[in-house]
Amino acid sequence: MALSDEITKVRRLIQDENSTLFSDNVLMTIYNTVIQGHVNPFLIARDSYYALANASITLVDGTETYDLASDCLAPVRFWVDGNTYFLRQIERPGERIKWTSTSGTPNRYYLIAGQVGFRDAIPGTGTVYYDYWSAPTRFTAVTDDMPYNGLLNELINQMVVFYAENMNEAQADIDQAMAQIMENKAAVFIGSAGTEPHAVRDTGEFTLWEN
């Protein structure tokens, strides 16, 4: 569903059908503020899979580090295709250490400057999948689609209405009220990334690699 459809609903609620109070661009800015500054951080704090995305990395022979997805705020877990354990995160050593193997698949990873590096084997071929907390795309036009597959539109619209009607209030008061709105609607966010790590995939039972 497009942002324009939701703006129409919001205009009815704030009695601004003729766009005399707010332009579409102003409302679009409010939507960006609500989603980026309030809804998405709340979802991540609650481990909600609404904010979870997934991607894959095609391993290249002898390559240690790879770029993460452009919308990745923070990776959650990595696993190698065909394996039933999550890779274990390590701190990157200060000096390059020798690989324990020169072929096969990695079983550890580290994060550095928007990239992931793999350890304990220089992979030849294969695929590493990962889940990550994603940043919703900012609206740049009213024809853009709503985030979260439109499942949180009602909540987002409620927050946009509150924000629009209280723009002249102190920001701290607005933030506190917005947080309370989300707490009151917390049941919407049931679906934890920790308890349902593969809500969109059926990959069997996974355990953390503890070696």
C-alpha cells in the first residue's frame, strides 16, 4: 500500500482533507520521523521480526571480508548453507593470524566497518546467509510503499496523527507520548527474532557453534 493512501486516512483524522494545514511533503517528513526515529528502534529493542531482514553472501575463494547489505543496521546471526549451526562471533585479532585450514567453510566471523570477515577457513565456494536488523527506506515520494508489508500502518498512522497535532509541544514530551503509544500496542509486535528466528524460512533446528 502506498504512502499516499495512508496520508489520505491521516488527513481525515486531522480534518485536513483540503491540505490547508499540512502539505504532502510535511506529512511525508513526519512519517519518516515516526518510522525511523520511533517505530523501527522500538521493534529492534523488542526483538521483533518486523524489523528483521535476511541476505546472503556468495563466498569467493581466498576472500576474507565482504560487504553487508546497505540497509543493515546490525547483523543478528550468520550460517553457512547446508549447516545446522550459527557461526560464532569473535573480535578481530590485532594481527592477522594463520588460518587453521585453507579450504572448507568458516565457523566464526567478525564485524568491521560495515563488513563481515570470516575465520577458521578460507572458503572456496558456498553461500553464507544472515539475518540482520534493517533500516526502513526513507520516503522520498508519496507513491513509495509503506514498510513492514503494510502490517503496521494503523499504528504508524496513529503516531503520525499524534505528532502532527502536537508539533508545537516540547520534543521530550512528544517522544514520551510516542513511546507510550507503542507500549500500549506492544501486542502487535509479538514475534521475537529470538524465539522465531526463521519465521520466513523452514531450515530446521539450529544451534550455536560452540567449538
